[in-house]
Amino acid sequence: MSASGRSDTADDLLAALLDGMDAALCAFDSDGVITHWNREAERILGWTAIEAVGRKGFAGWAVRAADADDVQERLMSAQHVPGRQVHEFALLTKDGGRILVRTQSAGVPGADGKPAGVYCAFSEVHAQIDLERSIALSEALLEDASWGVVLVDVDLRPAVVNAHAARAFGSGRTALLGRPLGDLLAQGVEELEGALQHVLAEGAPPAPLELWVSVKTPEGIRRRCWRCGFLRLASPLAEEPVPLGVGWLFQDVTEARQAELDTGQLRFRAHQLHRAGRAAAECEDPAEAASVRLDFALAGFAEHALVDVLEADGPQRRLVRSGASPSGLALLLPGPGAVPVRYEAAHPAFQALDRIGPVRASAPATGTGPDGNWARTRRWPAGAAHALCTVLRSRGRTLGTLTFLRGPSRPAFDRTDALYAEEVAARVAADLDLAARPGTG
């Protein structure tokens, strides 16, 4: 290819690059004559490249006569100072209107290092301000926001994480990038990934979504409730919307939601105690009344309840099974010669007798779930994973123990559960004490 051919190709490439820019751009030689004028400059001001190229400065066509010298001097001064110069000018459009533009101009050195001209990129001030606002908003969200912001890519992996979100995950910002959500959450990952996939496919939901998750942190698993909002991110450069991922914003509302749950739980349990008292009052047999109370207590609390009564006589402390619920049968006080339950000395029921207070226990976790032998070795129903043992006391005497059991799909018993169990045990103990008196039952 000849030198002239290469030159024509380079000029065509430069023209294509200039016309493809989103910003308006013009260039001046060292004498202030316009050498380049792209399509965005034509769109903003209405003057074509044929009309603009070859003119000296903007005087007489793109700027008022009173402003021409000042505009030209400020633009051309950029070739004598390092870096970029930012100015705002009022330019004239071809139809006679005025438009305020913000310019960034810089000098162009020649082959000998001397000033050879100036290039000037400009845009409408309001468009520039909109862009700056968008950038400022993005930076504020990712730095100073008081809620978590995570940009998730189409593979559902965090691509950008702000400081608040990193603290919520108990990790550094860079440590979270590119990791599957399953590595970050012990529970709730299916619900979160389902929400993200829905946003990618259908768009943002109409209202915020609250999710309960268990976060894996260096200090252990933390149960949190996050109020989440989602935005589908699409590329502004593609002809058709191409999803870039999802913007996920969340706030921690655990304390408020936990308070609501605790209030509702207390209200429900108080209602259950009231209903149990009304039903027990209709029972002629006190032992049957105790069984009725246990049936009411189990609702929403546990799967099983076991009542073990201390033997009245004997050199050793032994517990005899009085009944189990749910069974549909009234509790029976064991008579002489009853076979005791084969509890080991360190059994939680005996620990509760020693403490005269509640004892909580849970099966150790294995790779596939709770230890299956845990319940069997403690003489509890198969499938039990969490236990709460409390004492049955009436008139200053210990009558035995009451044990509540939960399966592996439910959480372990907590302190509020222990308080409720003690309240139920006190009422059941009063019924059993009455049933044991001569002339009753």
C-alpha cells in the first residue's frame, strides 16, 4: 500500500472514531482554525462538519461577538499549560438559540514538542451534571451508604460490595468478590438466589422483600433478617437491553422483626396457657388435666413431651415414665414395682433434678445432620435433635421431670422457651401432686 493509501485509511479511521464518540469534540490548530468536528458536536449545535472545519474560532457563527475573544483566548490557552482546562461557555446553535456547554480542553504537542493546537470536548451542562450526579450517587452508595449495596453479576456472584454490606457479612470487601452466595450464607441462600434470578428474568419486584438468612462469619453463624430491594442492571451501550447483573440493596431489620416475633410468641403462649387452664378445669381426674395441659403446650413449641416421676421409695434416685404426649391418653401415676427409665447418671433429666432448673441440650451436628444415635442413647423418641428438661415441683417438693423434644428441622430451645417450659411444668406438677393425694384420681 502506498503512503497516500495509508494516510487515507488513517484519516478514515480517525473520522470513524470521532463520529462514534458520545461527547462532542472539535480540534484547533495552533492558529485557532478548526480542523475536526464530530457528529455529536453537530447534534448539539446544529452546525455540520463542512460548515465548521476551516473556520477560525467560533467568532461570528457559534458564539456572540461580545464573547468571541474571551472564548478563543481561554480555549487556546490550553496549549501552553499542562493538563486539562475546564470551562463553561454559552455557544450559539445554528437556529439562533443559545446553549450552555462545559468544555474540557488540552494542548496537542507537535513532533518537535512545541504546541501544535488544542482539542476540545464539550457537552451540554445539564447532561454533564446528570452524569456527575449519577457518578456521585454510585460512589456514595458504594462508600457511605447506611445500608448494604451489592452488585451481583449474572452468575449470582458479588462483583462490587460496599463497606456496610461487607460488615454485614463479617468480611472484607475484596474477600467477598466472585464467591458463590452459598459460601457466605448457611441458610436463606435458595430464597436469595431465587429472588436474584427473578429480577434478571422479570425485573425488580414491586415491593421490598424480607429474607431471614444465616450468615457465615469468622465468629460463627449469625441469624439475620434483611429487608431487600433489587434493581436489574442493563448496559446502556447495547442496542437491546443486556443484563449486567442485579443491584441488591438491603437493611438489617433483625431487632425489629425479632421483637415482633417475640411479642407474637408471648401472646400465643399466654393464650395457650389460658385455654389449657379452661380445658383442665373440666377434667375430673387431675392426671387427665395434666395431660390436657401438655397437649396445649406442645402446639407450636415441640413435637414430644415426656413426664418422668421420681420413685417414692428406694435407696437410689430413679425416674419412672408417667406418660408421653402426644398420645391421647391421660398421664398415669406409676405404682409399686414400676420399671424405671434407664437414664444414665449424666442424663439431662438428672442434671435438671440437680439444678432444680431447666437444662437444654442439642444433638451434635454431623456431615449429614444431627447425630442419629444421640436420641437413642438418651431413651428419647427417634428423630429428636433438641431437648429441654425441667423439674416438676409442687409444695416445695420435686416430683420428677418434664422433657420437651424437637426435631432437627426446628431451632434449638432458647431462654424464653425455658421460661415457658417452667410455667407449664409448674401447672402440670400441681395437677400430678393433686392426683397423688389419697381420695383423688
